[in-house]
Amino acid sequence: MGYVSDKPVIAVTGTLREGDLVKGLGVTVVAGGSDPERLRRELADLAPHAAGIISFGMAGAIDRHLKLGDMIIGTRLIGGFTGDCDAAWIAALKVMVPKAKLGAIHADGRFFADYRSKSERAGRSAALAVDMESHIAAQAAADAGIPFAILRSISDLSEVNLPPAIAVAMKPDGGVNYGAVIGSILKQPGQLPHLMGTVSGFAKAYGQFGKALKKSDGRLGFDRR
């Protein structure tokens, strides 16, 4: 075990729902939602007073071998920010989630909704998966000089196109914009079966994450660094 800090560990998620997974685990949740600039400002204020930052939640597969619910521990981030994750925190997360796959994560703020964009990204990098917050979280951690880690679960596969409603589903605060989702369905009702499948994939990934976190002793492994 490394040093133990009484400063908070910040878990950066996309949605408030993802943040619910870490309630009671000794972390402060910051949901990025659909407002990356707010996330940057909030992390700029919080990071200097934090022990570490972990990018946490769902991710889209780039590697075609990944399955729904597969857990990913990031070793390196590429895209909007390039750098290695904290080696000691990676080791602690591996103990906590021994079946997790280790590899690079891509994040640059873009929403990778179709298999062509995922395939293109796979051809350009060795990243396993993509999310929309890690680059902002990593930059904040680097600016504050604190450890950074990534723990994600695959909620959509590399060969899957996401339905249009998903692109408008998030509120700026990370909540669900039900009005926008319903509006999208009314405009393109044919997407409904696909949308239900996507929601099912998220639920499976969410459930796997919950199981993995049952072995956490708090603070997502930070105090075992």
C-alpha cells in the first residue's frame, strides 16, 4: 500500500447514473454530461484539492474482440490528451478487477456513433475503447500534478451503430433528456428496436460494473497504490 491521502478522489463520469455506481465508495463524482466546458471548469477548481482523478463509467468498444460488460483498465490515454495512467493505481485496479483488460483509451470529445468511425479509429491507434470525458479528466489531473486512472465497462460493441436518440440523450448535468429522446423517436420511429438494444447493452455493462465494485474497499483502489 502506498500513501493514504485524506483529500478526495474524484470520479469523472458521463452520466449521473454512472455516478450512482460509486455511491458510498469514498469518492466525489463529477458528471460531464453534454457540457464539456463546464466539466473543465469544475475540475480546474476541484483537482488542486484532490488526491487523484479516475475516469469512470461506460465506454464504446474499438477493439472488435471486446464484449458487452468487459471491464477495461486504461494504461494510456490518446486523443485530446496523450499520456500514461498512474502505474501504481493501474496495479491496484487490477487487483480489484482481476479479469479486466488493460490497454489504451481514446478520448477527444467526439461521439463515436457508427462502426465506420470506430473502425477508422482502430486502424489509426491501438486503443481498446473510446469515451467522451477521459481527455478532460486527464488534463485536469496533469495540471494539478495528481495521479490519473481509467476504469470503464464496454456498453456498445465496435461493429454496432448507435441510434440517433443516444446522441441527444444526455442533459448538460449528466441526467437523461427524456424529451429529446422521445422527440428523436417520433422523428425516426424505426430506431426504437435498436434503441432498446442499446439500452440493454448499457444495462449489462452497468450490471457488470456493479459486480466488479463489490470487491472495492473504497476510493476505487487509490489507497492501495
